[in-house]
Amino acid sequence: MSAATRDPAPARIALVLLAAALAVAVFLLPLAAVLAEALRRGWEPAWSAISDPDSLAAIRLTLLVASISVPVNTVGGVAAAWAIAKCDFAGKRLLTTLIELPFSVSPVISGLVYVLLFGAQGYLGPWLRAQGIEIIFALPGLVLATVFVTFPFVARTLIPLMQEQGREEEEAAATLGAGGWQIFRRVTLPNVKWALLAGVLLCNARAMGEFGAVSVVSGHIRGQTNTMPLHVEILYNEYMFVGAFAVAALLALLGVVTLAAKTLLEMLTSRRIGEHV
Amino acid sequence: MSVEMEGIVRRFAGTTALDGVSLTLKAGEFAALLGPSGSGKTTLLRILAGLDFPDAGRVRIAGVDLAGVPARQRGVGVVFQHYALFRHMTIAENVAFGLRVRPRRQRPSEAEIARRVATLLELVQIPDLAARYPDQVSGGQRQRVALARALAIEPSLLLLDEPFGALDALVRKEVRRWVRGLHDRLGITSVLVTHDQDEAMELADRIAVMDRGRIVQFGTPRALLDDPATAFVAGFIGEANRLRGEVRGGWLQIRDLPVPAVRVAVGDGSAEVFVRPEDLVVEASTGCDGGVEVALVRAERSRTRVVLRCGAAMLDGVSDHPDDQVAPGMRVGVALRRLTVFGAEGLHETVLPTRGTVRFTEGAAT
Amino acid sequence: MSASAAIAPRSARRRQALPGLGLTLGVTFAWLGAIVIVPLAALALKPWELGVAGVVAALAEPRVLAAFRMSFGGALAAALASVPVGLLFAWVITRYRFPGRRVLDALIDLPFALPTAVAGLALTALFASNGWLGAPIEALTGWKVAYTPAGVIVALFFVALPFMVRTVEPVLRDLPLDTEEAAATLGATRLQTIRRVVLPALAPAMLTGFGLGFARAVGEYGSVIFIAGNMPMISEIAPLLIVVKLEQFSYAAAAAIGLAMLVLSFAILLLLNLWQRRLRRGLG
């Protein structure tokens, strides 16, 4: 940076200090507050709150929901990215917009739409009830709402990267006799694996941490349809603050680990992954 | 193997990239598709490779119609413009790729693959680089890898898409000769796409000049230089002065040179005249005033290049006279040794006047 | 019929150089249709069970109007506040080298990665009357943050901030330094250069970041409901009202609120988009 574009030292120092102070207030203090509240009465109560059967059930359910939603969105995202980045068809921009649509929809609306479809007064609700199929206030509803809110993550991380990488390597592979699956597995996948991993991690973090959408479809049946974030809310509303913050701290850890992994992957691939998500 | 293309049409949204292209290549021939960017040459190459498909027309390789055959089944080797090496594979793995993706029954054993890769790397003279990754070798070496990879599938046809564009000028010349030598040894029918006429002239047996989705001329480098079929070819191949003229009653009057008419066979109407610099020769006749003035002089080894001002036009020519007779500001006469005129209705003629020249001096033309 | 027409390929669909379009597009449409399109269509249809007058009545309820004011007004305030702060973060991490820069860079994404309920809980603890920030603020100014509209704006700011940083940052990084050098050689002071050269170049990105942050903040739920206090007419947000209507089994009214939120925020995004396009054209 030349002298002409360098800000005077006092200004630089002041701006960095201001940014650091704001970062502490906006990002670090909230994390610290969660931890402090969780450990207000020491490790013991915090640990027992987490190992409580209802908490464990919430953790299991969260893992189960994520283990269904994330693969669904990974397969869908990879398919969409292949079609958009490696093939030609009309309406690509529209398709991309539709894929990103769930990001601009309120989480509550993301849950609401499934209630409108499958709820007691929903379009398909009465028929499903007659068949004995439960979706709302049950696992399928939680999964659907979670898939909706985490829908774009994988596609969004892959599409720009795959477009940037172009099709030459894939075309070269085709002229050398490789079939579609061989091209994907041997040429495309190795080139996008880190970005794909980052997309999956972000998708997973959101899937495990989603609150609004699952709140609408869950019915909050303790031990049955309560995911971890919903469990936090229930504990909080029942003034079991240590328990609420202890489970919240566990979720915060998930967020911090995801963030660290994403930063690491960004350093590995020296590019930003999944902006604005 | 021979290659036949017949009436190939390819349209993209709003534009016609290929407008009825027909071309037949002999087995073992090295052909070049030469044209400015946007002339359709890369599209034609992609259609040969099976990476694009024509809206109309046929492609046959060794007599087999390839209309429904996708790239993976064509056995056409392609060296891509930026090589398109697999960046996460070593050079040996890159070369082995085409063998490894074969259906199990046709796949050679790993030992056989290793042997073939070694032979190919030997052939392209980079046997020591097998374990390196593409980003660890130079541009020229990458190009050799791309070639070895394409040759690994024993292609019936080898396509080269601007393969020298990414190399710096010094390496380019050397690699060019090496590629031609390799072609002569292997005898694979090859098609080179390029916008660089030097490249095409040096490498190809025959050159197809493309302009706006059509092949305007297909012939040997010599034929393109000596007998260009269209004004586009005359202007595109080699250096040429482009002059405007008018043909009336079989006489060509060149508008930009204040000289009398020349006898030509093309029909009446406006005409374009091309004169190569080496055919525009200064006649240092002092005192002559044909309105031609020397503007610039540049010495070269055997002769002198001159730029002549003639009204508003600036023309390139040569002079064999001592420098003191041809210097900037002097008025001189000129002689044309050869010119090509394109007249009405696309008729053209290369005029080789008696005794090798047409003189434009005072008085009538010979 | 001409000869060329006779040999034209019969299939109307273009063949692809690379395989897999049919399969991947099929998977994409199945995935998109089942998860996004059909459910959103249900949202678009459901409100009209009330009839047009019924929809208008549902939306004109004072409590609904107040919630819309809170959500949209709060999101607007939060997105506005994110402009200077986001600019500061983007400027510092792209232009300066200092210890901890990478950590700061990574922390900015925290609101993306932190579950919203955790963020809501954390901010509530922080800004409550006895919280680390809430207590001094109340002591100094007498203002309460938690359980008031101010709390809502704080939570929405937390959510909107990373959008601003992450849209401005790449543009700032790619801004050629030589234009700033040129401004300096023409006699501009550093501040003049920043105000007249740098900021106008960043304006379209700032607008994009503003729009993204605003859109996210309008629909935010988890971070807000803990700190908001959720008092009807005062600090109740529109998404919460949807939950309330659902609990009363007023599906159509809930859908009407949801649809209105979507339409309104898309309209605002469209306006921002048009404004941004004009800005870009101004930049050449």
C-alpha cells in the first residue's frame, strides 16, 4: 500500500481499537454470557441439565433431523449445481432465484407453509389423518421444515465455484471416454470437495440450530418432538435458567466449531465460502 | 482417418455460428481452421469432438456417421486451449485417465497402463515429470501432458484448440516444430484451430479460412497466398495493401493511386484491389510526380521497407535502391509486380502482367 | 423443403456436451417442487379462504398493524445501524494488518453460525437490567433495552450486521488502489478521497448488504422473541403473530400475515434493486 492510500497512524489505531471493542461487545460478550449463565452454579448443575433424559431426547432428535435433512439438501444441491454449472438450458437465473428463495423467507413462514399443507385444517391434513399419517407435530414435519430453511446452503456454495471452474476438465474427461458418473466422481468432486464439505457443515449447523420453523411444526411435546433449540426455550420459559443456558452453550459450541471449520476450509481453498448465508 | 463434414449449421441464440460448413480431410492430413475470433472455428472443432451438436448437417469419421455418438464414444483426442489438465491428478494419472475410465472388460491392467503412460511421456519428452502435478510444471510441459493424454486413447482424429496461445513467443516456435514432427511420425489426422496465420502456415498441409461461420477457402498455404478466393482471405492472410478501384469496360482504375487503368477480366463495378508489400516496388525515378511520397523508411537485411503516402492512403512497399535515393519526403514512382482484384459478383483475378510487372507511370498501362 | 431442413436433427431438445442434465434437473425439480414450490403455493392460496374483505380485515387489526410496524421498522433501523458498523469492520479487515485480524474476520460470521435461539438467549442475558451491558446502560441513561422495542432492534442488528460486512468487503478489497492514489496526486486529502472516491464506489454494495440484512431481519424470530418481551402493540413482531394465530387455529389469518410479509419484503427488495441499478449506471 502506498503512502497515498495509507491512513495516518492515529486514525488506523483508533479504527482498529473501535472495531475490536465493537467485536467484543457484539460477538464475544454474548458467547461469554451464555457460558457464564450456564456455569453460574458450577459445572455440576450444568452437566446434569444436559444429561437429563428430556435433554438427551432433544439431542437425539436434533441429530436425527439433521441426519435426514442434510443428505437431502446435499443430493439436491449437488444435482442443481451440476445442472446449472455444467449443462445448458433456459431459465437458469429463475432456477437459481427459486433455490435461494428459502433464505429470504421468515423461518416462521417456512414452518407455516407445512402446517397449511399438512395441519389439521390444512389442504392435505384431514386426508392424511384418515390414513393415519402424522406429519405436523411429528418427525416428518420437523424434517420438512428443517429441509426448507437449510435448502440453499449446499447449492449456494457449489454453484459459483463450479461455474468459475468451467467445464473444460469435464469435457476433456468426456473426450477421453469417461461417463457421467465417472466424470463427476473423478473430476468434478475432487475439485469441489472442500467447498462441498463447508456447505454441508453450514447446512448442518443451521439444521441443528433452527428454531423458528421447527417451533411452528413441533407442538413442543417434551421427549418426543422437542429439538435442542426448542428445549432451550421450554427450559427458559420454566425459569430453569441454568439448564436453558447449558443446552444453549452446547448449541453455541456447535456454532463456534462450524465457524472454525469453515475458516479452516477457507484458508485451505483460499476463497470465501457461503457468503450471505 | 478421413473426416467429412457436410452442410453443418449451428445457431446460438440470435446468431449463426456455422452457416453450412462442408469440409473433407484426407487420412493423415494436418489441417488448420484459421479465422478471426467469432468466425466459428472453435464451434466446428467442438462439433467434431462431440462436445457440441449441429442443428443440421453431418459429420463422418472414416465413413462412420457420428450424429448420435457422444464425445465419450468418439475416440477423438482433444488438446484444449488451456489444456484442461485435471489439477488434482499427477501427470501420470492425467495421461492414464482415458485408459482407467474404460469399461472393465476393455481396461488394460495397471501394469499395462503404467507401461503405456511411460511410453507416452517418453514420446512427449517429459519422462521425469510423471509424479508432478500440473501446477508444478511449465506451460510448454503442460501442453505436452495434454498431448500425451489425448494420444493415450489412440485417437482416430486429433483436435488442437489454439494449443500454442498460452505459451510465450520463444517456446511457441520450438513447440510448433516439435508438434509437426510428432504428427509426421504418428500420422494421425489432425485439426488445428488457430487465429494465428503463421502457426497455420507452418503446421498445416491445408488451411480452411473461416469467416462469419463459413469456410471461404480451403487450400495449401501457397494457394491462399497466391490465389486468395475472396477479399477477406486476401486481407486476412499475409500482409496486403487494400485499395479501392472501379472496373469499367474491362479496365481497372485504382482510386487511391493516381495512375491509369489496367486491363482486367472481372466485370464492371466497384472493385477491391490487394497488393502485397513485396509486390509494391519503388521506382526511384527522380523528378517523377505520380503523387506518391515516401513517408517512412525502415532498413531490413536485404531490402528496404517503405511506407508511401498517396493522398490519404498509407501503403506498404519495398525498395531495392540505395537509401539516398529513397528517403522520407521524396516523390517516387511505383511498380506493381502482382495484384489481386475482386470485382462485382464475387469474381476475382490475380494479375501477373508480362515481364512480371504492371507499371503505373505516365501514359497508358501495359 | 430445402435439403438442409431434411437433414436437421429430429429431436427438438439440444444435446448436451456433458451428460446428466436429465437426471440432475429431475432431482432438482423434485426437490425444489416438494420442498419449496408446493408449500409456498399453499401459502399464496390459503388466505383467500377468508375472502378479500376477510384478508383486509385480518391485516387491518390494530395488533397486526403494530406488529408489522415493529418488524419492518425494527428491521429498517437495524439495517441502517449496520451500515456504519459494517463499513468499519469491512474497512479494518481489508485495509489494515494487525494481530487478531483473522479472528475478527472469522467472528463476523458468528451470527450466521450461532443458532438463533442461542443468540436470543445470550442477548437477553446481556441486555437485561442486571446484564453486563443492560445494567450500565440503564444506570447511565435510564433506558431499558431488554423487553422493549430497543431490544428487538439490538437482536435484529446482530442478525443483519454480517450481511453488510460480507457484501462490502469483497468490493472494498477489489477496489483498485490507484484511483485513490490518483485522487491524492490531484490534491485531495485522505478524508476527501474516502468520501468522494471510495464511498461512492461502495454504494451499490452497501445497498445490497442493506437489503440482505433487512430481508433477514424482517423475518427473524429466534433471536428476537427472548429479548422482545412480546407485548402486543409494543414489542410484538409479525412472525410471532403468525405463531399466535396458528395456536388459535386461524390458519387463514396466519397465512394472510405470512403472505403480506413476503409480498412487502419482496417489494422493498425490488425497490432497493432498482435503486441499486441506477447507482451502478451512475458509476458507469
